[in-house]
Amino acid sequence: MPSRYFIIAIFLLTALFVGCEREYVISGDSSELKFSTDTVAFDTVFTAIGSTTQNFRIYNPVEEDVVINMIELGGGDDSNFLLNVNGIAGSSISDVPIFGNDSLFVFVEVNINPTSKNTPFVVSDSILFYIRDQVYKVHLLAYGQNVVPLRKEILTTQTFTKDKPYLIYDWVVVDSAQTLTIDAGARLYFHKDASLLVFGSLNVDGSIEEPVLFASDRLDEWYQDKPGQWGYIQLMPDSRDHYINNAIIRNSTMGLVVDSVGIKEGHPPLYLNNVKIEHVASQGLIAQNSSIIVSNSVFGDCGSASVALTVGGSYKFYHCTIANYFSWNYRSVPALVISNYFYNNPNNSDDITITPLQAAEFYNCIIYGKNGNEIKLDLRNEDNEKLVGDVNVDFYYSLVKVSDEVRVAWSDVFNSGVLFNEDPAFLNTLKYNYQLDSLSVARDVGISDIARDYPKDILGNSRLKDKGPDLGAYERVDKQ
């Protein structure tokens, strides 16, 4: 008998749940359905690499429930696009309900097969929604881009061209005694944590019209100014014969790391010209005991120092803008840091090694940011005592933002033509535009001898056509 009652109870419970199941009324006026967009567009998508997920919503603004009989991709199973509705993925999905006064998310991805094309190409399709005798359509659009994938590669002498972008995973090494040349217009995209390590030589031959780009492989607009998306570029000890002309380095954890380059006899300095390093999670340019000559370059928006010259070395900056308005979190480190030592033991502040600072010179530069002080000099002697006086640091005809304490303690480093704490009037720091406003105090106050050596700014504008050269990497050109 108990088993009989149990069977009856199960039957009654089943009937109860079936009776409570919601009945979808398909007589609702489907013409009232609204779509949040008529086109889902993807930014450039690398072939064989899936895109980020896009979504849109379908709204049912009336009280009656509606059932969409079929949602399908126009290209069917051969489509490059992928659908997901209510957790169901596929090229077609049947009988999708939308409650009255409710909405439904539709998620879309795209995966594009490689082709022989070098330039971006259009990939399109549409999503069709069938409701009784009506058909609705949402267009899908993406741009495919073939790439040269590189993963854990050790490179011998070769040239990267602008034909196809290079997509780097994990790491790529330029072997010792080998040279990587990068042509104007080349694009190097780095996946998360990927880095470029140079034991040989790096020659970057960008142009003003076609700079070389080192950036994240996340091409969506939201990621364009996001830091920390890939690793860094590092020039290793004993590497040599480097130069970087007209390049953009952005979105990395560290920007350009230079370790003991150009110091040995017979090794030339690293030359940086028309370089922008921006949107970096830590330091933009970090150099250790190296020799670097920098001109017409911008170092902006880093989570730590935009420029860190550490463990001694020799550095000369001409017409550079070091500007830090990093907004992703709080920044306590000044935009420019100069030191001449390193800790042998991080747990013992007295255990340091001193490496002489031969020179740190700044001509016609701007060092500015949103912090109260944007220059830190941390120089020690062999007894681990702070150095004062002549420390081989010099600023000439530059605009600097420093605290009163720094200005007094290091008065000997600020020489002729230095402007203190004057707002340079950048055009738009929120959009990382460090060109000068027409009323900027940095206009026409640079030393002309330097401008004659660097007669054009980072954009190719002449510095020799008005009263005098402007400070920083940009020359203000008024509209005629």
C-alpha cells in the first residue's frame, strides 16, 4: 500500500507543476518589439582569434508574452558569427519567449578565418528573427585582419614590414649579434603579459606619417587608453646599436626598459626620437646605468614615473614632454625620478651599490603633471648619504613643476630659463593631448641653439618660423 500512495503523490505533484507552467501567449502584437540597435559592429578582429562578445537587447513593451519562432544567422552554419540566446549557443535557436514588459539579451561573437589579404576586409551577416509571418533583421559587421603570429620565438636578423600586423604571445627574443629592423607603419600587437626582449639590436624606422606601433591586441575602443595589457620592451645588458624613430608604445605594464645600454666603450647611446610612451601601468621609460639621447618625445600617463633614470648613467633630453595625468588609480611617484643606486638587499636599506650619474640634462623640456611635485632626485654617496650640490643634473630653458622643498634643496640643478610651476596649458589632458594652447607660457621661450639641432617637432612642424621655439615636444602652430 505505501508504494501505491507514493505513486499517486508523484502523479499529483507532476500534474500540479505542469498546470503551473507559464503559458506563452503568441497572440501579442509582435510589431511592438523593439531592438536596442539595428547593427552590431565589431572593431578589427584578428583572424583565427575570437572577438570580444557584443550584445544587444530585444524589448517587448506590451503586456502579452511573445514567442519568437526562430532566431538564426543568415549565413547559417557557415557564418563567421556565433549566437547565444538564453544560454543556448548555435546558428539557429527555436521558440524563444519574451515575457510581457520584459527584454531579452542576444550575445554575438565573431571568429574569422585567415585569408591571403594584407589589408583589413569586411565580414558581414545578419540575424533574422521570425515571429509568425514577420521577419526582423539585425545586421552584423566586422573587419578581419590577417596577422603574423609569434610565440616564444628567437629571432635572427630580419625586418618586420607594414604588410600585416605581428601578434606576439608570451615572448619574442632578438638573439645576440642579430638585428630586428622594423619598417615604418609596422604594427606589433602583444597579448596579455607578452614582451619583446632584445639581446642584439633594435632598429625602429618609423616616420611621422607612419609611426611604428607597439600596443595591446585588444583593439576595442575602450581598451585604447587602458594600461597593463601586455608586458614591456626590454633592451638587455650588452645589447647595442639601438635606435627608435617615430614609434608609439602604449597599454603595457612597463613601457621601455633599458638595462646597461651604451655604457661600455665602443657602444653608442640609445637614440629615441619622436617616441610616445603612454597609458602604462608602471614606468614609461625606465633606464638603469645606460646612455640615452632623447628628442621630440612624449612620456605621459603612467602609474608610476613617466621617466625613471636609475642606477646612474648618462641621459640627455631635448624638446621632450614628460606629463603625467594618470587617472586609473592614485599615483604617488613623481613624473620624473633620477637616482644613482640600487639595493643589494631589498630588506636592508643600508646595503646599496652606487653607480655614478654622469649626466642628466634637460633642454627645452616640460616636466609637469597633476601632483604637487613632479621631480624626485634621489642621489647618494658611498656612505649612503644624500648628495647635494653638483650632482650632474641640469635643467635649462624648461618648465618644471616642483615643490618648494625640492626647489630649495636642489637649487643648483635649475639653471637659465627655467619656469617654475607655471601651467603649460596643454590642450586637453583628459584626452592626453599635450599640444600647447595659444596662450601657453611655454611658447617661444626655448633656447634657439637647441631648436636648430631639432628644427621640427614631433608632428613635423617647424620650430624656426616664429619668435622662438616652444618648450616640449610640440610646437604651437596658429591657424592663419
